[in-house]
Amino acid sequence: MGLNAAAAGEARETLRTVAVRPAWLVHAALVVPFLFGASVPLALQYVPLAASVAVLGLPHGAVDHLALERSRGQSPTYRGMLLVGGLYALLGGAYLALWYLAPVASFVLFIAVTWVHWGQGDVYALVAVEGVDHLRTRGQRALAAAVRGGLPMLVPLLSYPDQYREVAALLVGRFGVTAADLAPLFETGTRLALGTGFVALTLLALALGAVRGDGLAGPGWRIDALETGLLWAFFLAVPPVLAIGVYFCLWHSVRHIARLALVDPRAAGALSRGAWRPALARFARDAAPLTAVSVAFLGGFYLLVPVRPTDLPETVGLYLILIAVLTLPHVVVVSLMDRAEGVWSV
């Protein structure tokens, strides 16, 4: 049985307090030192991504076998778990094979799929957690998703193209090829065109939201604008490896975990009482088995790639390929959750 309207509102308020607002503060705090010229050794920049293997990042997708049925108001069944497992085996297996056959194209697909997924995650958070009222059409929500997904995927290319290129090389390099085919992407003219277009897209999304909502004074629009501006500043200022690691753990993964809590009746009930620790404990329990399986798969993957990693950056590159393989079926599951919860039914 779901929560009544008042309890659901309390649950969302708890999530805003313990999950959404702290992430704002962390991201804003990281921007400041880099605006004043701070630098961080590259090895340390990889720490958040490395930590995401066990903390928030990889585990956030390890509850898909339970989440889909819960989003439909159903108790998880073995049949549902097997269906999700089959989806992972089919799509994840096909994408893994593509990495061996066409690693550069697979990297581009990884960027595109992640763009879509991180955008859809933020749209859900805006609509279901923040309760914004300015995203009134499906087209507006798609536009918001395009902007939100593009902030982590495109903006670092504008400000840190060399590091972006290095990360691409780390991934495709595990298959014995270089990222030379991506060279036009890093040219100044290309980045200028992409940046100009994306600025225009961002302004269009915010302007349309202001017109369709309650104008610049609308509380939902102001939250959207604040987050969009914060993420623009964050990904322009903070080096990509560090920025993506922090964002992946503390922004995207935390918001998805919040979603998982809202569709789990017992976790949602705890949140409605302001008790977030029991909700987090339930998530950790649910995520632990498949997180362990994913880590074991990463160990096996290490033995199977043509060029094995020899240092931390290369190992993180291997881990990102695993994330890519898992993201494709995860996007399908989240899209089915969106459908069940009516995220796009406007």
C-alpha cells in the first residue's frame, strides 16, 4: 500500500533535506578553489571514481531487479527478477561484444547513453522530488533532460579537452586502439560550435520554463535555474575526472537511490517519519548482492581485455567500460520505471 499524500510529501521533504541540498553544497564548495587556480594531482582526482565501485556509484544500479516491480506498486517476484536479469545479459552482453569489435564507436555510444540517462534522472528528481510545475509538456521535459545530461557529458569537453581526450584513450586503449578517430571532436572550432549551441539550448530550456510556469518568481523554476547554473559552473571549473566522480556519486547516484527509496514501501514509510538511515540501510541490503557480482565481473573482465591496466587511471578506465556495459540495460529499466510512474505522461 502506498503512502497517503501527506506522508509522501514528508518523505520527499526528507529526501530534499538529506540528499538533494547537501549535494548542492558539495558541488558549490568544489567550484570555489578551482576558480582561484587550485590544482589537484591526477591520482587524487581518480579517488571518487574508484570509491564509486563500492559507495553509491556502482551500487545505485544494483537494485534494478527489485525496482521495476516496486515502481508498478507490486512486490518483487522471481519472474520479474529473471526478466531484468535476462535484459542485462542480452543488452549488456551485446554492448560488451561491441567494445571488442568497435571500441571507439562504443565510447561514443557510452557518452550518448549516459547523456540520456543522467538527463532522465534529473527530470525525475525535478518532477517527483522537487515537485516543480514549470515542466508542463513532454517536449519541455525532453529539453530539460537534454540540458541536464549534456552538462556532465559536454561541458567538460569545452573547458578541459585534453583530459577528456585522455579519458577516452584510457577506455579504448584497453582494446589496443587509439582515440584518433575522435580527434575532430577536440578541435577548437568544433568545441566552440558545440558550446555555443549548448548555451543556446540551456537558455531556451530555462526561458520556456519561465514562460510556461510562474515566471522567474516560480519556486520550481528557480530550483531548476539554480541547479543548471551550478552544474555549468561545476563542470567548467572542476577537472573532468574529479568532477564526474563527484557528480556520479553525490548527484546522480544519490538521486536514483532516493527514487528507489520512494518506490520501496518500507523505506518510504521511514522517510515519511524523517528517518533516512533505515531507508539507506534497506538500499544497502538490496544492492549488496549484485554489487558483489559486478565487482567479481570486473575482476574477470580484467583478464579478458586485450590490454590489461597497469596503473590506477587505466584500472578506472576498465571500470568505466563496465559501467558503460551496465548502463545500457539500466537505462531501459529506468525508462520502464518512468513509464510506470508517469514521468513523461503530461
